[in-house]
Amino acid sequence: MSAIAIPELPKLYYSTWGYDFYSEHWMAQTNCWMYSMLKFAEANIDLEEDTEAIPLFETLSGSDYIFMHTDPSQWPAAQKAFLEQFATAMEKIPLRKQQVASVFPVDPFQNYFTYITTEKPAEPPVFDIYKLIEDDMGKSLGELKSVNLEPTLYEKGGLYIYGQHFILHPESKHMLKVSTLDEPYYFTTPDFGMPMLTSNNMSVNPKYDFQKLNQQLEEIWDIKERIAVHGEDQEQSKGLFRREEVETLLKGKKVAIFKYNKEAYSLLRFYELTCYETAVVFDDSVELDDASTYIQSEKSSIPVVNDIDAVDTLDFDAVILTCAINYESEVRFLKRIMQRAIMEKLPVLSLYDDVLKYADIFDGTEDKSHFYRVSVEDYAIDRADIDKYSTFKPQKTLCIFGTDSVQGKFTTQIYLREALKDKLSSVTHFATEPTGSLLNADVGFSRLKEESMEKRYTIHRKLQDHLEQQSELMITGGQNSMVFDPPGGTYHGNASTLIFKEFLPNYVILTAAVDTPLETVTRSLDYIQELATEKGITTKVIAFAIMGGRKLQGSRWTETYFMDVRDNKIEDTKKSIEAATGIPIFSIPEEVDQLAEKVKSAITS
């Protein structure tokens, strides 16, 4: 019996979008049928013939509607809009296939199985999953025992959608048989990444108890195929978080950045503020003559290169890693970059340490003395510090928060910090994004640091106290919407609330977008005052800031592109926010100088 040619499922090393590092947020029980409908449309569309349908399908598949399901207030509207977009797209897509089967990995172990049909079967379909086995030469030895699943039915958009989640070994070959389909579906599960979970305090923990997982898989398949857990406790780098430390490491060097994502956009938009020269940006899917494309910044002459062989030939002597690993194509690039960095002992600075924890990138023998990450750690505190800073009340702290999850909080921090330098004797910056350390913030930190809340508050407030004593004003900011509901929680569990409670700001600037509902704006204002009252402080919202573009989801979940917005649309939004709140709003960067004057007036009055 010859070997079966089995297509592989996507090898996904997801980032921090959603509930965890993988796609559980995107394919939960409540919204997995939406993914099924995307696969049905994808199976029917012909990319050469259906030219009118292509933009409709791209709009459907690139929307945030699946992501929005965790917010109960958004879910009904998101479901309605998704179904309307699906219907519009299918009007232009001929019905070439009336039945579609598909499998997609939720993480390296859990997979989502689906069968979609236009006609309801007389009997509910049954899924049979067979594990395929081969010898050492890749020759098929047949099927192992099968597992029988009875999927859940979802009736949506005129389709009958059957779906079921189930765990499988990573890097294993399988066959799915749907009782109502003639042809089986063959697939290979992804290789083992490192399934992790983030908690409300931004600590990172393993998603699975691997001992129990191995036992469960053994009971299902009657074989011992142990999953070797690797990398979780290996420290691959040294932490740094101060501007001086970054300058010592990178000043005067030619830097290669990997990759072209939202973290890189900040570094590229403000590249003239860095202590190093950006020579090139490597990316596994994008190639541009100038990295300023998409990000509303001046031309930079910095290329974005996706030729992996160029890693060995272009001139650079340091590396900045801006992402967690998302896709197998990124692993290839990262391996090549790290091979050169190890061979030439180039400094490597990672914004997210988990990039350096993947065992399939390193063999364990490398000299890692030149690996660094942005992380606040090894910062001396004692019991006296804990007692002192548990009751600390700031005097000169300004926080920039978002009314919704729009781009602009960190960008506004940088523009405002630079504008205030001509108006105040000194301004310090505690960046709550790791990129801040590379853009002249006094302090920057990574969110991926596990520590107790007591220790976290003490470390951050001690740094905050030090920066306040050095300046007339300390600037910091949030990481998402003030009124974002994390899964299974309330506003009080989101990252911006945590930051508010850490820094206890005296002053606040809120960012808004052209499509931010006024209800969200006023709800954010009310919530800030609720938090201030809870903490026994006075917090004044002194202004709003709006950027001249709207955030668009890119082709991958960790990417952000921008779309120009008409000036009159921006002005209309500004007028409506000012009328509803009585608080002035300023365009960024065009009116950052006026915003700086407003801030100066507020803190000196």
C-alpha cells in the first residue's frame, strides 16, 4: 500500500490576540459556525472566474465579527452583520459544492471538525476520525482505531452546519469520514508549539496539564505517544527595560527588524527617535520599497524584504524581534535570522520573550549571552517598599487611555511627549508597551511577565515615583479600551483598568476614532470617575485625541493597516464629542502642539 498524500493543516503559532495564544477565541462553541460558513464560501469561490465576489469574500473573511462574540453587548449586532455579509457574498458565488467538510486546529492539540450542507440530512451525520500510521519510510500501514463523534447542529444563513471540537496528537496523520459524504478528508495536525494562557494580571501560564493530556490521548488511541514538553521554563535571554540599557546595547548599530507588524509600525513611524539605524525590516509575507506604506508616516527609505536569502547578505549588526510566533512561515525566517545572529554574535532584543522559547529554533548549545528581552525584572524591592507604595498617591501622572480598541494610545504618548519638551522643564515617560524602551521612553515593559500583583504594583509605583521626582509630568497609558469586557469578566478585568489602578493618574487623555459611538465615550468618562472614587483620588479628563485614520484589520490578526478618513468626517466626530462631553478634542499629529498647551495649562493651573 503506497503512502497517502495528506495535506497539512496550517501550522499556527498564534499571537496574543483573543482569549489565549491560539484560536480558542475564534472557534469557541458560540461562534465556530461562523468559521464553517467562511469555509463553505471559500470552497465554492473560483478566484479566477468570480471577480465580483472576491472583494465581498475578502470583506467577509477579514471582518472582526467572529472576534466580537465574547462581548455580549456586541454579539447580536455582529451576528446580524456577519450573516448579511455572507448573504451578499454568496449572491455572487455560484453554488459549486453543496457539501463541504473541513478541519482546523484550535491549538496544537484541540481541533475543530465541521461539515456544512445546503440540505438537512435525513439522519444526523456522524464523524469518524481515523488515526493513520506509517513505518519509518513513510509507507502507510493502515488505520488505527477510529473515534466516533456526534456533532452539534447550527442552522445559520440557510445552511446546516455540524461542528465538533476534539483533541488529537500534534504532527499526526488522520482521516475524517462524514457519514453523509462519499469522499474522506485527509489531514495532518500542526506540530507542537507551546499552548499558553494569559490571566487578567497578564501573567502567562501553560494551557494544559501535559501529564493529564498524555493520559487522555493514550486512553483514546490505545497507544503511548508521549508529548515532550519543552521550553516552558528555559530562560533564553536577559531582561532590560530602561532607555540607558537600550542605548548601551544598540546605539549606533544597523538594526534588522522582524517583522512588519503593529509593534514595528511604532518603531518605523518614529524611527528618527531611535538610538540605532533601521537598515531593513524582514517579513515572511510582505515586500515594500518603503516601510512607511500603510502607516501614515513620512517616507523612510527603509525596505520591507521577504526574500529569506537576503537575511545572509544584507548589512546589519543587531536584531529586534517584534512578534510572538504566529505562522510556520515566520518560524523559517526567525530560524535563519537567529542562525546569523548566533554565528556573528549579534545583539538580539525581543519585545516578547516567548519568541526565544521555541525549542525548534535552538538546539540548546548556543551562547545566549547576547539575547535580550524587554522585561522589568530583578528590580530591588523590600518589605518597606511594599508598605510604602501600597498607599502611594501620585502628583504628576498623565495616562492616555482608549475609549475603544483603536490605534493611537501609544502613538499619542510619543507625539505628546515630544511636543511637551518645549513647554515643560522636563517630561518623563513610563511606556506600558515594550516598544517604548526603543523610542526614548524612560521605562518600558512587556506584558508577558508573571509576578504577584503586590510585587507588580510595588515595582511600577517605585519607578513611577522616581520618574515623577525627575520631571514636571510623567506620561503613561493603557493597552485597550477602558470599557472592554474580557471573556467571562467585566471592565474591572481589562488591562487598562489594571494600569489605572497601578498608576492612579491625576490626569487622563482619551483617544477616540471616527466611528466610536458617543455612548462608548460617555461610558468611558463615567467609568474613569468610578475608578477614581474607588481609589480615593481625583482624576481629571482634560482632552480627547483622534488620529486621522481608522484602524483596519490586516490579513493576519496581529497586523493593522490604516484607511484615510475625510477631513469633514473627522471634524464632524470632533464636534459631536465636544458637544456631548464639553471636553476639547485634538487631531493627532496635526494638533499635538495645541494638545500640549492644553496639558500644560491643566497641570500648572
